[in-house]
Amino acid sequence: MSTTTIAPLTIEDAELLVATARRAAEQAGVTVSVTVLDAGGHLLAFRRDDRAVLISGETSTRKAYTALQLNAATTDLVDAVQPGGPFHTLPTALDRPLLFIAGGLPVHRDGRLIGAIGVGGGAPDQDHVFATTAVQALA
């Protein structure tokens, strides 16, 4: 039986994700916070533009955590937490709050979940684009 080792998300990877997301936001004229978590949910990198709204730091981190825990883009989960949705009670069920707003993405390497990125500060659709741009740069 052969096992394939998947390289974990490194600090260099995390810095690339942050820099790329911030550059995409700057080009759109948006100030953001960017959070990168490793596969265990530990903070690898964080950056808040000094002009970004303060809450964006919290939202970027919660978006990354949500994307990591559910291994899904937060934009794909928004409807699932609406009344009648399968995850309706999930936002309040855990000690560590999840955030079902676009801008969080899982990060995969060779098909394996290795971390997540969250972007906050712009409109949700903008945050999703900035996070997607960063993940594509890492690939």
C-alpha cells in the first residue's frame, strides 16, 4: 500500500494568498481583511488594510473557519442556513460561530483540504472574487 504525502499549507503559501487577495481588492478599490487558516484551523496569516472596516477582521476569520469546517465555499452555503434549509440551526449550534456570507473558500492541494482563506470588507460577491483569485494563484 503506497501513501502519498500531501504538502501542507506553508507560510509562503499563506503569504501568497494574502498578497494576491489584497492586490485584487486594491485593483477594485476595496479595502479588506484577509485570513488564512491551516488544515487544523490555526491562523497562518492575517492582514487588515488600515482603512478597512474593523469588523472585516472578524468576518474574514469566520468565513475562513466556515469554509474549512464544511469544506465548501461560503457563497455556496448561504441558502442552506435560511429558514427551512438543512443547516438552518448551524450558525448558532457551535461554540465558535460560523459565518455564511460569501468570501470564504477551502484550499485544496492534490484533492486534499489543506486550509482555507477568508476575505472581508467588500460586498460579499467582491470578497468571493478576491478569495477565488488568491486560490487560483496558489494553484
